[in-house]
Amino acid sequence: MSGEIYTKEMQHIQQLKKKISFLEQENKRLKAEKNCREMVEELKTAAFENSSEGMVILDEKGVILEVNYAIKDIFHIHKKDMVGRNLTHYLPQEYRDDLRNWISLQSFEKDAKTAVLSMANPARDSFSEIHISRITKYPYFLAVLKDVTYLRNLERRQRKDAALFHDFFTEALDGIVLWKENGEIVSANKAALAIFESSLEEMKRKKISDYVYKKDDSYIHIIKSLCSKNSHRDELMFLMPNGQKKLLEFTTKLHSVEGLHMSIFRNITERYNMELELLDSKSMFETIFEEVFDGVILWDRDYNISDINKAALRMLQKDKESLLGLNLIDYLPEGKSIGEEIKPKLLSLREEGQNRGIYTASFNGDDWTQLEFRNKYNIYSGFSITALRDITENAILEEQIRKSSTLHVIGELAAGIAHEIRNPMTALKGFIQLLESSNDSEKHPMYFTVIKSELSRIETIINEFLLLSKPQNVKFVKADLQQIMNETLDLLNAQAVLYNVQFTRNYTNSLTEMFCEPNQLKKVFINIVKNAIEVLEVGGEIKTSIKSTPEYFLITIEDNGNGMSKEKLAKLGEPFYTTKEKGTGLGLMVSFKIIKEHAGKIEVESEEGEGTKFHIYLPRKKQ
């Protein structure tokens, strides 16, 4: 009996253990479910609160019950200020009715539905989408607000870019061709069809390379550059289907539009032909500019030389490299006289527009060059022009003709009057000598002196006339120039003392012998030295020097008087031109003639206030 009781108790205990174990397992399960539900709730809360999208829980009237933190990024309002207010309060007027209507309709619907409402905020230039759905088993609604401003702007930009590309591609003035990797043409705009003179269907049956005129080294270089850089800009000759050749400027870019390659073409054939014509015109202009007989100088507003032709270079005796960029005013030397200056004309050109004149100057410090010039201001884009014509030979010829005519007249006059005057002169001299030897001569001795002096002067003039009127029989002998000069100075020493003039002699130790006519050279020296003495009114110094060179003897006679102006200097040696009160001008004229007969020349150097130098060049070799 007791055993059965024990067995039953043991069975009961076993059952209790099983129930306890079951309850423990059930308790664990319930705890796990609770933990899971809590975790889910926490996850839901975390998803709600931490979502990047704005979330709003509404009641059936649209009143806000709860919002997450992201909502402030959309409405820029803190969540605590939104709870209890209607959502429509934060929406633009045109979207409020849509939200109310949808909420009221959902109250009668059995199945939960989700609606998407688009919303624009012009004040903030933003776009949002409201995804609203009813919460199952509860009379509440969940509204999720997404900021789609970036997507909307991207879509709008894409539409705009597509429209721009369409306008650019279709209406562009340049030809645009899209082609595949193998060169097949996919599309071309109107301008490209006009350039290649083909229809779109004809172009689609060809490749870009089919239109290339020559696949030479230039073409190969273009292909290599395009492959290495993915873009290239160049010019190439293309052959049209009608056989016409066109020079096209093109820009190609690989993988430009939706994986296709794009080439933009521009027809530059007309420009190319114009450039060729321009080059021809330029070449012709340069040839004319360089080969024209007159000198041409082109200069800018600052008188800087921009270009100069060959003829002008010959006249100015310079090379082109050394003149380009130089200031024309600074470079040009002083004119021979005030009336033969070009600089004042250049300086007054801006007011006058154009002018002309004669310019005489020495560009090598030796010979004088006479130029006829014409200036014109601002002929093209700030550049002015000076045209020069060398008239030196014409001027020399005219001067020679004038002097020859004068000498011819003087010669004829001298030949006539010399014969007519000499006979009475001889008689007058004879009778005066008789009167002077008579007893009455003591009454008027001064008269006889004056009469004889003036008769001697008349005789000298007659002799000078005769010297000019007919060739002289000149016998050249070997003589020493130093001796001739010393004799001249000794002869004029008395006159020099009267005028308080000192002679300074500067001779070289070398031989100064030459074949000449000593008396005639002495006459030349006397004329020049005597003139120098007479111009030194209050005394002074006359320097004489004789130097030898391999080709010439140089005799220099220099005084420290008042000098002469350029105008007076230019007229020296002309008949009847003199600066002395009682002079005839024939003395220097005769001197020039004598030196010329000795195959030499006389150069005169003088400036006002600085004295005068006579340079006499005589050849060493017998002429």
C-alpha cells in the first residue's frame, strides 16, 4: 500500500517537474517574444526618429500627433512647435485641399492605400513629395515627406540640356556629324548636309574617312593625335560627292555624345581663297614697295620707323636692321640750310595732314644729298609715310648749267670789256706817270696814289675776267706745297700785322711735293688767306696746315672769325657773290676754278660764331 502511494507521489512529482520545465521554457519564450517586441518597437522608434526623411503621424482631421527630427529640415520648424497643429498649415494653399480630400476618402475605404502628393515651395525654390498611408487598425495616418529638389532640378537641367543640344545640333551654323567607332556616320545636322552636299541617308551609308581627299602624312598625323589625346583640331581637304574639293576646319572629340564621336565642321574654302588672294596682294605690294625707285619710310605716331624700302636705305646709306625702330626725327641729320630742313615739316604734319619740300643733308659726313620729300599723315591705322626722291644729280646739273651760263656771260663780257678798257687804261697810266714826274706832282701826291691804286684794282679785275673767259696755258711743274704756303704767308704778313692777325703753321714732316702750277696755287692761297684777314676785324688767328694721305694732300686754312650761315655758305664761289663791301666775288670763283684744274676740290666748313675752315684736297699723283 505504501509502495503504490510512493509510486504515485513519484509520478506526481515527475509531472510537476515536467510542468515546471514547460513553464520555464514558456517563460523564456515569452521573455524572448517580449524582448523581440521591445526590440522591434525600439527599431521602429529608431527608424521613425532617425530617418532622413520627414515623418508625421496624423489623426483623421490632419492634426499632427507626432513628428520625427528630420521634419525640421523640410519645414525649418522644431518638432515641438508642430505637434497639435494641422499639417495643412505648413503646406502651400494649392496642396491643402488635396491632402484633406485624400484623408476624408480613406475614412470610407476598407483597404489601406498609399498616395503620393507632389508639393512645390516657390519661396524656397524647393520640391517635396508626400507619401501618405493609413495605419492599419488605427484611425491614424503616416505621412512621409521627401525632399526631391535635387532630383527635380536634375531632371529640369537634363530637359534643358536636351533642348539646348537639340537646338545646338539642329540649328547650329557649323556642320555637326556623329559617328561610330568604326567611322560610320550615325547622324548629321542641316549645316553638315549642306557642307557635304549629301542627304542624311547618303551620309549614313558612308564613313567620315570616305570624304577625305588625300590620306597622306598629314591625315595619318591627325589620326594619331586623335587617338592619343581623344580630341583634335585641324584643317583638311575633303572631296564632295559632286567632285568639288573643300577645305574644312574641324574639331573632333571622341566619346562625346552617348558613346558616339562628334566632329564639328566649318567650310573655310572661301577664307582660304581670300587668304591666297591676300598673300598675292601682299606679295605684290611688298615687291612694289621694295622695288619702287622712290624711297618710302613708314613710321608710327611716335615717329618710330616701322618699315623702309631699298631705295630709302640707299639714300640714307644705312641697313634696314639698324633703322627699324629708330626715331625718324632723331636720326635725320640737320639740313644744309633752314630752307632745306625736313624735321619742321614732319613735326607740323599732324596739323597740315600732308606737306612737301626739299631736304639737303649729309648722311655720311662728307657728300651732300638733295632729296625731294613728300609727307602724308595717318595713311593707315596710325601709320604715316614719307616718300623721298634723290634729286642730287639734277640739282648738281642745274647748278652746273646755271654757273656755266653765268661763266659764259662773264666770259663774253670779259672778252669784250677787257679789250675796250685796256687801251684807255694804258694811256691813262702813261699820262699819270708823266704828271707824277712833273713839277706839279708835289701839289697833289695823295691823288696820284689813289688813282694808281684804283687803276691797279681795275687791272686785277680785268685779269680775273680774262682768266675766266678763256682757257689758260698752264705748265705743271714739281713744287713744294709748304714752300708755296710759306711764300703766301710771308707776302701777306704785313697786312696781317695791320689787322692784328697772327699766323700759325702746322706742317707734317713728310714730303709735300706735287705737280702743280705754283703761281696759280699761290693765287688760291692768297685769296683765301686775304679774305680770312679781312673778316677778322678786331684781330685773331689764322691756322694753316698741310697733311698728306696716300691719295691726297689736305691743305686747311682756318680762322676764328664770326663764321657764316648755311645760306651764305651755300653761295660761296658764285660770281659776284661776296660778303665784303667792295668785293666782286670773283676771287673765290677763280680759286675754285684753279683747284678744279688741278683735279682737286675745295670744301668749306663754317658755323656762325665759330669761324670758317677751307679744306683744299689736291691729288698726289700727276693727273
